[in-house]
Amino acid sequence: MTAMPTAVSPRKSSGPRRTLWWGVLALVAAALIFLVPIYLFVSTAFKTDADINSWPLRLIPGSLTLDNFVNAWTLAPFDQFLINSVVVAAIGTVLKVLLAISTAYAFAFLPFPGKRWLFVFMLGALMVPGHVTLLVNYITIGQLGLVNTYAGLILPGVASAFGTFLLHQFFRSLPQEVLEAAQLDGAGHLRTVVSFIVPMARPAIITVGLIALIDEWNGFVWPLIATNSVNMRTLPVGLLYLKENDGINDWGALMAGTLFVVLPMAIVFLLAQRYIVAGLAGSVVRR
Amino acid sequence: MFSYWPIIENIYLSFTTWDFISPQADLVGLLNYRALFSSWAFPEVLLRTLVWVVVVVVVSLVLGLALALLFAQRIRGTTAVQTLAFSPHVLSGAAIATIWLLIFDPHHGLSRMVFEAFGTSSPAWTTDDSWALWALIIVSIWKGLGFVAIVYLVGIQQIPAEVLEAARIDGAGRWTQFRRVIFPLLSPTTFFLVITQTISAFQAFDVIAMMTGGGPAGATTTLSWFIYDEAFSRTNVGVSSAASMIMFVVLMAITVLQFRFVERRVHY
């Protein structure tokens, strides 16, 4: 390859340059497709009503205001939505990760009868479309008297076949010798998991945790069904409430509310992009 | 494990009639299924769902692959655009839908600006029954496009450089390289994406709930909205679970068919 750079370089530099020019144009177009809606949304959240209602469209706001956030808060109990979302996402994520770690540990390291069969059984659960199980889960939650409770919001989603599968694959790639050494030292299962597996599998666990967090935070249809009082709604469902509660006539307030729903996960995504994209796009199975 | 029991319970419920309130569900045999197919309303829901799924999956795969090929050129700034394109996938669907309600607003939205540039006025996207479904389809594609592109990009990056080099030496142009080398080598990725995107398109819900609520006049009632609406707005538990069974069987059939197909075609 490096043997004849002089012969190759002139053609090479003229080839890519042409594609570069078209490429840059295409890249800018692609960026705009995603950037324009996001810009209009964020700027509208800070625009005054006069700016929002004026035509032609004011791309650059005349002045910035926080009134929209105040309006969103008076139209809907956003602080309550926030508390609910934080509780559900935090507890849901922790439970999901703990359960996935212990299930994956059992499948990866413990011998027990029918293990293969059970693992296939669990993978089959990946294939069951969540929408099909909604109604029965609702009836179950209802019979347990858990409608409008945090337990009802969290419990049905706690078993994650996806997380278990991802961790299982990772656990199996860990060096077996370390675990044997741990066992020889007399470490029990809990000790083995806490002081050996978890530190070694940290990236995979972070990935599973972040994806669980995103799923819990963005969850829509289950919180919509499992709660019926405004004060138990999570943020995404609260947004629907805001819209129905006159939000459609008040774009500023609606966009301010939307920003509030989106911002936490946008920050999480920007900070931990590497883990999230690897988990979502790199693995072959998803839910 | 929380997934199997509900399916069995759901099969039972689909043979009963119940309204959540009466003490017990009455067995009615196949009545719910017969009711679903006794008028055109439900077959229309299925047809609409089919249009939704096919358009969303095909368009996002084609555009996503194009975007991935663009990202693979490693032009300056690509990383930032990748992040931007992927972000809607991890943000709340309800929030994305709200943002697009503003874009589609015929009086204050970007849509008005675009249509006026072409000398016409913007359609009332979400309240006009001939536009509403397309509005939702556009939003769904926009939300999933970056994910598809990144998955394809991962696939492209796994193609060994020597293979492309060999094709180039054999005198293959860019299009031939794509058609004969890149696309066939990406077939496992395409297979994975078709399945996952089909399953998620079938279950699309938050965008519909936020933007149209299945309306206007049922114009955006897909199977997933129908299942929700029958159970929770009309309290027809039996009808809703019968529709759920249809969704389950369709999705299982698609998965099995694709695995069959893939055994013959994807190996290279």
C-alpha cells in the first residue's frame, strides 16, 4: 500500500474531493432535517406569544421569556409529573438491572436442570410483543389493587429479557479462572457477583442500566393505562394532559413542557452516548 | 416470563365478553372474532396498519441506508450529525409527536412556510383525514431514521476493506460495488432491521395518542390504537383481546416467515 504513493495519490485526491463536495452538501441537508424541528421546538419554548403568533414565521425570537414554563406549570402539575417520573425511572431501572444481573449470572455460571430450555424460553419472551400483553397486565394490576400506585407502574416492566440476554453474553466472555479463584477463596454467590462480576462487567451493566432508564422515562402506553388520576401521571403522559388541557392553543407552554420531558434524557444521551449506541445498535436483539 | 402468562390469559379473554366491571366474563365462543370481521371497519384498520408498517419500514430502511453510506464517507462533522440523527430514537415519542404538532400546524408551523413557498396553503395535517396518517408516518420515520442509519453503519464498517479493494481492482464502479458487494454483505443487518422495525411499527402508539387519538374519523386508527381504544375507551375487553390475538399471530407469522426466508437467502 505504501509502496507507490506517488502513483496513487494524485488520482486519490481528485476522487474523494468530488465526493467530498457532494457529501458535505448531503451531510448539511441531513443535519438540517434533524436540526430544524429541534431548533423550532426549543426556540418556541422561549418565545413570547406575540412572536409565536406572528407571521411570517419568526425564526429568531425578538425577545426571550420564561413565561411559557410558568404557563405550563399552571396548566398542569409538572412538579408532580417530575416526581412520578423520577421515582418510576429510578426504582424501575435499579430493579431491572438487579434482576437482569442475577438472572444472567444464573444462566451464565450456575448449573441447573433444564437450563438450556429455560434460556430459550426466556429468549422467546423477547419475541412477545409488549402491546399484546397490555390488557392482561392491566387486569392483573387491577386485581392486585395497584392501579394508580408506583408499584403498579413499575412492576410489570421489571423483567427485562433484553437486559438479561445482553448481560448473559457479556458474562460468558469473562475469564472463568477469576471465578474459580473466587470460589476457591470461599466467596458465596453474592460475594462473587458484587466483588468480581460487577466490576468486570461494568460497561455492559452501564449500558443495560442506561437503556432501562431511557425506556422507563419514555414509557407512555403503560403509565397511560395504569394510572387514571392526574397526580400519578408521568411526564410523557402529563404532556398529553397538558395538550388536552388547552395546550394546543398555547404553543409556548406546550413546547416548554415538551422541553422539560426531553431535556433529562437528551443530557443522559449526550454524556453517555457511547454506551447507549453500542447497546442499542451493536447488539443483535432488542426487547 | 411476565410475557407468556398474559398471552394465555388473553386467548381466554378473546372468547369472552367483559366490561371490566361485571363480576365475571361470559364465554361467547368466536363471537368477538366474528364481530370484528362482520363489517368493513376492522378490515380497514388492518389495511391501514399494513400501509403504515410497509411505508415506515421500507422508507426508513432506504433512507437509513443512504444516510449510513453518507456517514461511512467520514466527512468532517459526521460524528455530530450521527449524534443528532440518533437522538430522536432515545427521546420520548410523546415529546417528538408534540414537536411535530407544531411543525405541522397550518397557521404557525413550518408547514405553512414550506407550502406557501410553493404557492399553496398548508393542509391541516392532523385534522384532515386524507393527510393525518401521512403526518404520523413522517414523524415515525423521522424518529427511527437515525437508529436505522447507525445500525447500517455498524454493518458497513464490518465489511473487510480488502473485499471492496478487490471489487475496485476488478473495475467495479461505485454503483456496482454497492449492488454486488455492499448490499449483499449487509443482508444480515437488513434482516435484523426489517424484523425489529416491523415489530415496533406494528406497536406504534405514543405518536398516534399524542397527535390524533386515532382520528379524525378513525383515519389513524391502526391495530395498536384499536386494541387500546376498544379496551379502555369502549370497555370491550373481549373485542380488544381478540384484536390483540390477531396482532400476536401476525407478528409471530412475520418473524417465522422471515427466519425461514433468511435460512435460504441471507447466507453468502
